[in-house]
Amino acid sequence: MTVVFRRAAPVAFPEVRRITRDAYLRAGHFAADHPYMGVLEDVEHRASHAQVWVAEAAGKVVAAVTLTFAGQPYSEIARDGELEFRMLAVDPSHQSGGVDRAVVQEIIKHARQLPGIEAISITSAPFMERAHALYESLGFRRAPERDWHVPGEDVLLWVFRLELAG
């Protein structure tokens, strides 16, 4: 699928919020009243402290993702020289159509153009096997030495990393 990958304008924030909410709820990652859903839905806050990007297909927003760097408020794992992406969400009506792959490929392409960025990192829950397969097929490798627990919860998160050599 061909997508146009661009920084989200404020006019797209309601659609980013809907897509993110729908994707996370449909996947069963969180209940609607889970506190993290509020974080996911606060697109305005994300956009003021990180970069919110969208993927468009046929002129319609079909996916959203947050890009961040070491030391920024939305960074969980990025180290110096790494781009971290988070909160990747594909509109449920466009899932299984390759949008997720196209978005990650666009993130890789974008990261290669950023001065000083040598790698991309991502956090994923152990049960997100479909996402793991996607990341690994694009060259990401597990970095188990960087796995971490959500503060205050008994939730282990895995780290995947892609070296951008060459």
C-alpha cells in the first residue's frame, strides 16, 4: 500500500485520537477506562512534547505514530543517537492491508535522513507477536538487556532496535 507519511497538523488530531483509541481497544491492549488510554488520547500534549506523524492513503489518515528522541518527555527508551517510535496505531478498517509495514518503512526512511541518528528503538509487550514479526522482518532485533518494567506495575516490556548502518 502506498502511504504519504507526514507530520500531523492540528486539524488531524481528532482523527489521530480516534484511530489510536480504536486500534488499541480493538486489539484488546487496554480497557477503555485504563489510565494509559488517556495518555494515548491526549494528542495535543503528545504533539507539544514529541512529534506526531500520520500516514495517509487516498487522502485519508489511516495510521498515526509518535516519534521522540533521548531526553524528551515521551521518550521511554531512546538513547543518544536513537529515534524512538511509540503509539503506532493503524485504523482498524485498514489493518491487515500492509499499512503498519508501510509506516515502519517510512519511519526508517525518515530516521536515515536525520543527522546523528544511528538507530531506531521501539518498546513492545511480549504478547504483541504480530508486531514482533513485522519489526524483525524489517531488520529490528530484540535488545533484551534493555527490557524494562512499567513503573508501579508488573508489566515487562521488550525493546527492539534497528541499526541504521550505511
